[in-house]
Amino acid sequence: MDWQDTLIRLYFFVCDEFNSGLSLYNQRFMKNASTFELKFSDEEAVTLYVFGHLQGHKEVLPIHKYCRNHLMDWFPNLPSYPKFNERLNRLNDLLAHFVTQLCHRFIVAQYLFLGERLDGVLDSMPIIMARGSRADSAKVAVEVADKGLCSTKKLWYHGLKLHLLCICNPGTLPVPLQIIATEASAHDNTTFKEELAPDLPCFRVFADRACHDEGAAPDLMKAYNVQVCPVLKRQKGQKELFFDQKLQNYAVSTMRQPIEAFFNWLEVHSGIQVASKVRSTSGLYKHLWGKVATALIGALLFF
């Protein structure tokens, strides 16, 4: 498939998504809004943003330069870079709903639903705006982002935390089911219990030690029929794990490995993890949801 076919297919896909309900989230409530016409549509803005990523450009400025140099015959009303970037920032809420719609488009094999519970895997990744000593003095998007610790990287950073819940899909990457963003300081266990578990009837979730909460396990089972299978850790005074605990940890780690591969795939195709060039809250959400949407569209249409 050459780039022209890719661009045409992508544009029609974005237009179909807008027509299927996504356009409700980009309504403009202003005086004479019904007669207000844009020469450069929101569908075109989203298409060029995604297409630029597919061509290997990870930031808005290189994407705009590429489109200005090569696609002016296709998009003659392309605005200047500041206006193009502002348009994308105004669409950050739409992009979040776009991600939800895209998650619903992934096909899950029917045989996975034959058991008593559906297997899922849960993890999170940092969205880093400032790291190390700079995290203490960061001032961007402080109403939604704060300082937190990424225990995997042993890194203090200012930013967000992206929580991903997937359906286990043996032999390939897991299927994304729910994707939410919280401040960096939010604990994985709290986010799971309060925001993810209520929407998960009959699930068995494989998670890391952050979700190891023996006190909440009976409540999750009773209220939502959700079972958490965490990586076990040594109890107080226990020198090493017992054999059965090691077996469980090996099984859980095996089930969780694909979500690590998913995060790596997401970073490779979107460059989502580093948001050091973001200068506003709307820009942060555009960075976050725009890049997730870009990766998911690529997986659905081209990869």
C-alpha cells in the first residue's frame, strides 16, 4: 500500500468515526455556530496528526512541516503551525472519546469467554513531563499532573500515569479494554478498585504487587465478582518465598509479560512516554490521547 492509499483510507476511517457519534464531542457552542464554517475541518486535523505519526514524525511541528511540504495539494487550507497546534489542543476531549471508540473496535476471540471469568491483565506506565530534580519545580498542568515515583525505573517525575486494562489474548498482544489517566502520585491499587473494577463483571485480573490488597479482595469478589491474582511478596519475617508462591509468581509474570510488550509497542509507534515539550493542560491531554489513538488506529488499519 503506497502513501496515497494510506492517507485516503485513514481519512475515510476518521470521517466514519466522526459520523458515528464522535462529532458530538467537538461541537462549538458560540453565537451563530450553525452558520460557522471551517475551511480546515477537524477531520482533516486528526487525519494529518495520525498520518504524520505513521510517517515517523512524533511531534506536531515536524508533522506540520511534512504536511506543508508534501500535502498542500491534498489539504490546501492547512493553517499555520500555531493554529494547527491550537486546533489539536481544542480536540483533546474528542481524542479521549476517540480512544474509547477504538478500543471497542478490537475483536476478541469468542473462546476466551468460555470460562467462569475472563482473564485480564493490568499495569501502568508513566507520562513524564519533568524528571529528577526538575520534577519538584515543574509548573505545567499542575491541576491534573503532579510528582510521583515510577518504581520500575526508580525515577521521580512530574506528569501523569496511564493505566491500561487488557483482555489476555494468548499468542499475541493483549486487547485493550480500558485506558484511563491519573496524576502521577495515584496508587495503582486505588485506581483499580475505584475506577476500573466497578466496570469489570466476572474478571480475573493479573497484576503486580501494587494491587496486592488482601483486605479488599473479598469486597471486590462480593461486589463485582472480580478476582485479583497479584505477584506475591515475602511476609514479615519470611526469608524467602515458598515453592507454591514461586509457582504463582511465575504464572502471573507469564500472564503479565504481554502487557509489557504492549507498552513497548505503544512507545515505539507513538513516543508517548516523554512529554517534556508540553506547555499546557490541553496540550498534555492532546499528547496523551492523540498518541494512544494514533497507535490504535495503526493497529486496526495498517500494522
